Amino acid sequence: MVSELLLNKILSEVLPTLSNSANEDEMLNRFTSSLESVFGISKVSAAANIRNRPAGSIFDYVINTKKTYTDNQLSEYSAFPELIDYKNKGYKSCALFPIVANGKVFTILEMLSEHENKFSEDLINGVMFAAYLAGFALMYKSENSLNKKLANYFDAAFNSPYPQMLVSKDGSIAKFNKAAIKELGVSQQTKGVNEVGIGVDKIITASRQHSSFKQAHSGKYYYTVYAENVGENLFHVFFQNTTEPTLLSGMFGAVGGTDYSCVFVLDNDLAILEVRGMTERVFNYPSGLFYGKNMQNYIDEKQRETLRKNLQSLGDGGFYHTVLDLNLGDSGTTHTHLSFVRQYYGYLALAIKANSEKYIKDVKELLDDFTSISSDIVMKVDGLGYIRECNLPVEHALGYKKDEIIGKEIKGLYQDTSLLDRDMTYVKNGGKIDGTYVNIFKKDGSLIPATHSMRALKNEDNTIEYLVDVKELQTKSIMDDQESMIRKQDSEIKSLKSTSELKSQFIYNISHELKTPLTAIKGFSQLLYDGGYGPLNEEQKGFVKTILDESDRLTLIIQQVLDATKLEANKVKLDLKEVDLKAMQNNPSIKALEESAREKDLEFSWSVDYDVPNITADPNRLIQVFVNLIGNSIKFTEKGSIGVRIKKKSKKRIECSVSDTGIGISDEDKRKIFKKFYQAPKKELVKQDGAGTGLGLSITKDIISLHHGRISFESVHGKGTTFSFLLPIRAKEQKK
């Protein structure tokens, strides 16, 4: 217990220092000073960085136990190294008190005295009471700060044009604003920040270190991501779009290395936002005069309209190149190459003088980040016929490394050097060469068919260089071979189709022919069984009954073969009518199956939900589907039950399911179950029926497909199977 005098001093002198108007550091400073005064302690302080202290320290002990630690006689043999350090500094007793806020140790009070046995029970109880008050004040301040942060977030973040969200410690997104929907594709179905391409570990690290990290999204935009902890398990995450500086840094760096090009950053209306490069060298026009102007102001009206139309048709990353006359006032008109690349904020425009053909390769390299490079072989050849520059396709097409072919005489690549000499002379005199057929040597000595195109480039010192573009023609040979193969396969497919049609027609005809004698066999057998030719004894009647049963089974087999053949040949036309699924249970075929189930001591149920409407379907074909599915369930079930359930799946569809507790379907059989003539093994059945045709489920699937429905199944081997199929409530009319 705390004495009344000490309690009054705590309430009158210590408690006022815990005012909520001060920040946490100020409050703790006032609090520790008042404790020194009230309790007469030599030194009282709130320990800093308590969680960074080494494991096994006195601070680690207090944090883990949340208990006060007291040592009234410090010595060099104390249990913790910190206590020995206190002793070495001249203190003779100490006490460490945890200040707990929100269930966690917020800080630890270090109380050091120059006197032994300073920390009596009354003093310890008093300090513990004061520490409890401090913990309560800190908890209130922390929650108040959190509420302010959340209030500020909801006031500003969700009306902000920048993507922002609240993220839980497990990575799930608790809330997001409209900008996050638009730029990051976040929706109610987004399960977590990992779908945005960010690991929650990065968010946690950034919040702890008060730092940010860079993140690419969809390969198109780049963001700097800031994270702040606004709760024990909640983070406020802010995305700043840094696509522009990320993409432009490389291009601007490259432009700075040449005196013959410059880059304009334009918004969607072609207003100039930024200019980089030597505009004085390119246009004889200072870059500062471009700012605040619109690119269209420098273009005549006719060219302006054409430019606007072409730029509007560009998608993100789209590229458009043109040559325009830029009218720069007193600086005159400059004939300029302009290459535009569409970006999310507007356009990048690379400008170069039209007569600076010497720097075409520089322009091409600057645009490599935004446009796909040519797959052709491109070489720059000097006036003496030596290769000075080439692109990477040379390595793949000819087998040379770039440094191997640079410096090589171009004639060494040509089988017929006279063609090369002729074309180089022609372009030197002002002509253009496009598509001359040539044969080019590879490094291994083999030849590849190709075409070359050629232009002459005049340097500022009037020397000539040649730009040679070589297009490999092996692709054409491969395409010709593939086209020949396709024609051959097409012929084989037509032959197979014709054979299949003949097979289907043969099966159809032979099935019809089998029905005629079968009808006679069945009819005369029935007369014998009924005594039409005199009474039969029981043994004779048994024989005739076997003939009748096998005739019925053979009739069913023939009918299934006919149905499968018709369905395969698309010759089945549905007779659509209104069908009452509740009344379908009373159909004779269903009743017969129900009786068969009960003969095997199986429970049978037919359930139709109250809200299932009448549907438009072919009733006979629908009965055929149920008969096939229920018949299979009876065949493959030894004990248990068979249930038919019909319910409304949506406004436009119903779902029918047939479930049993039979032997189920093995994983191997699941892949083949709907194939024609495939029969699942029955070795697990006690009584094995005669073999069927393996057509029942195939026919069932085709009939459901004709109704624009679909069938599926779930099965656990040894436990049972459920076949489910969806049907439209109003079926579409079949086209004639």
C-alpha cells in the first residue's frame, strides 16, 4: 500500500505533469523530473531504444516480465551488466519500472540512487502507481494520435488524386480510393496488395524506418510507395507516380551527350512542359523561350491538323514519326524530324534537324526504349566499303559478334560482289535501292538468301557513307514449307471427314436394318409368352422371358447407337414444349426406375424446389437424360440412396442433379467418362449387370448441349457420385 502522504504528493505534484497538451517527450521529461523531486532520487530517466538492447539485458527482462526490478545493494557481482555499469558510475541502488501502454512496454523508468536500500516497499508502490498513471496517459495520447491520423486520412486521402489505401498486416486491403481503382486496378475482388505487385513485408519495413521504396506496376507506370503505421495492424500506403522521371532520366542523359537533338515533354494538348538538349544548336532558338508555349504555335495550319489527327490515334507507347517545318520567328524556319511517343501524361517528342542524317543512328538508339528495333540486319558502311556500325541481328543471322564484323569489308559478305558495286555506285549518285535479291555469306561459309536496301548519307564534311539494310529470306522459305504442309494436312482432314461420314451412315443404316428382324423376334416371342400358340410350362415361359428381356436390351442398344449417330451428324431436332419438372416424376420411365431402385433396397427421392418454374425443353429427350443418369446410379450403387434434386440456379437457369452413394468414379475414369463407347469397370459391384454400349453419358451430354446447357460431375471413389446439369428456363429456338 502507498502511504496517504506519499499518495497526496503523487496526485498533487506528479499527476499534473501527465497533461495531454504536451507531446510524449515533453510529458516524460516533466514526469521523471517530478519523480526525482517527490521521491528524492538521484537520477530518474525514461530509457531510450529499449527494444534495441541486447538479448539477456536487464531491459529485456523487464520488457518480457512487465515486472519491476529492484537492487538495493549494487556490486560488481550483480546479475546484469547494466547493474555493474551503474555501480561503476557511483550508484549504490537502483530500480527499473515498466511503463505499459496498450498492453506493451512503452518505456522503462531508470531510477538510480547514491544510497543503499533506497527503494523501500512504500517507495516502490508509489512509483508503480505513478508509472500506472503514466502508462494510462500514454495510451490515451497514442489512441488520440491514431484517431487524428485516421481522421486526417479519411478527410484527405480518399478525395486525393493519388492512389492510397489502408492495408492490414496480413496484406489484405481494408479500404482504397478512386485513384487506386483507376491506376492500380484495385477492386472489391482484390484479395491483397500482392495482386498490385507489392509485398506486405516491404510496407512493414518502410513504415518502421519511415522510408519509401520504388515499385513498377504492370510494366507501364513506376511509383514511389510510402507507408505509415496508423494502428497496431494497419498501414496507410500512399503511391506517388514517378513514371515520368524514371522513363525520362535515360533519354535526357543520352540527349545531353549530343549537340544535334533535343527532347520536348508535351501534355495531351501539346503544351511544352519541359525541354532538354541543345535547342540553340538544333533551332538557333533558346530553350527558355519554348516554356509556356504550345508546339502547335510553331507549325502551319495544314501540318498542324495532320499532326493532331495522327497523334490522337496513338495508344499508350505508340510511336509516330514525321518531318515538319517549325517556324521560330526571327530564327527562321527549320526543317525538323519529330518522333512522338505516346505517354500517360501526353507525349515525348524527339527533334533533330532533317539535314543531320549523320546522326540517324543516334536518334534510333534514343528511341530504342520506346519502340521495337528492326529485326533486319542494318550496317553503316564508309566510303571505302568498310563496316563501321551494325545492329544486334547481325549476330543471330550471320553468326558474327558485333566486334568481329565492324572493320570488315562488306564485299566479304556478298557472293556476287558486282551487285554490291553496282548498287553502291547508284545510290552514291543520288539513287535509292530497295529490295535487290542477293546471297549473303554467314560466318560458317553457308549462304542465306536475302534482299538489301541501300541509301547514301552525306556527312557535314561532304564524305559519303552508306546505310545498308539486309532482310533475310529464310522466313519466306519456312513459310512456303509450312503452307505446303497445311495444304497436305487439309487434304488428309477432308479425307478423314469423308470416311467418318461414310462410317456414320453405315452405322445408321445397319441399325435400322437390325430393328426390322428384332421387331419380329420380339412380337412372336410375346405371342408365345402370352399363350397365343398354346399354354407353356414354367421352364418354357422362362426361356421365352429371357428372349423378350434380351430383345429389349438389344433394342435399347440399337436405339442408343442410332441416337449417337444422329447427334454426331447434327441430325437431331428438338421438339420444344413447356415442361413441368414437378410432374415429370410420374413419367412411366421414371416410375420404372424408381421401382428398380426399391427392388435393390435403395432409397429413391425426387425433389423440386418451390420456386422452380416450367421450362421450355424437349420432354422426351429430357426423360432420356434422367433415365440415363438414374439408370447409371442404380447400376453402380449397392446400398444407400439415389436422389434427384431440381432447383432454380438464377433468373435464367435451373440446375438438376442426380446423386448416389455408389462406388464412385476413379481418377483415371473421370477423364474418359463422357467419351463414346467407354464403360467404367464394375469390379467393385456385388452383382455385375450385362455390359452396355458406353454411349449413355455421351448421348446425355450431347442432348444437354443441344438445349444450350452444360453437365458436370463430382465423385469420391468408394463414396458416391453427383451428376449436375444446367438448363436455360427458356430455350433458344434451333436454326433450320
